[in-house]
Amino acid sequence: MGFWTLLEAFLLFANAMAILNEDRFLARRGWTLAAIAGGGRNSLKGQIIGLIHACQFLRLPLMILNIITIVVKLFSG
């Protein structure tokens, strides 16, 4: 497994986190920012919720990275 494959895997993981809908999926399971507002930001659940929301916040850079990855794959084969 090369470095490029590892970067693609991280990009796919970030894409998966970015498309999770808060109303349909996350709120039903209690995985919203309001659920950890008290002091649970240091827990594992709080860290995962923060990661999900960070990926959702950075959708535009993810789109740009996806386009760059697609163009590189088209030219390199």
C-alpha cells in the first residue's frame, strides 16, 4: 500500500463523514453537538462528533480535493 492509496483512503473517509445528515442519521442516535454541550467534548464520543462536524464544515475543500484526485487518476491511470 503506497502513500497515494493511504491519502485516497483518508479522502474517502472524510467524504463519508461529510455526507452524514444530522437530522436523518445523527440526531436519532444522539450524536449532535447539543448532546455533548455539557462537558463531553473530551470523551471519545465527543471527539468523533467533533470530527464529523469538522468534515461537514469543510465540504468545499473536500470537493476541491476530490476534483484534484479525479484529475490525477485520469492522467496517471
